Amino acid sequence: PSSKVGRRFTADLRALLERAREASGRPALLLAHSYGCLLSLHFLQGQSAAWKAKHVAGFVSAGGPYGGSAHELVVLASGSNEGVATVHPLTIRHEQRSYESNHLMLPSPAVFGA
């Protein structure tokens, strides 16, 4: 993640895994769900093999959208109120288009076809 928040997430996750290793004396199991799977994988790819061997026993990915999500096309084109009837999708479309995560979640042609 290139945003300030993304960099903070990366630093916080690294510190959490280091504290877990220190407290237990063994590497931690990293469990992630949905978009957290993408963030965790990105994080792990940025760590050295030695650091991972010391701090991470394994990575469990539950429901990771590795191929992206077709719903993101709706979000970026028309906005999405996620089922909240009192919010018109066009009202929040501009804000949703600014989210880094929505652009990272665009469907992959390798998965969905060209």
C-alpha cells in the first residue's frame, strides 16, 4: 500500500508479529480475511526470508479476492450504497473512487477474461 494509512498498517502488522514472537517464543500464524489477505500477502512479500522464518509460522488466507472483484466496476462506475436504502449511490461515488483499495480490487483479466 502506497498511502500513509497503508504504510502505517504495514508497520503495525510487523510490530504485532514481532511482539507475538517475543511474547510466545515462537513464530505466529498470520490469519487474514477478504481484503486483508491482499494486504497481508503484500506485507509478507516485502519481508526477508530470514525475518519471515523467525516471526511467521504460516499464512492462512480466508476468502482472499486475489483475482479482484467484479463489484468494483459497479462501485467505480455508479457508486454503491452497499444496501443502505437511504444513501444514493451517486452521492458517495466520488468518495469511493478515491479509495486506494477499490482500484486494487479491480477484476484481473487473467481471472475474469479480457
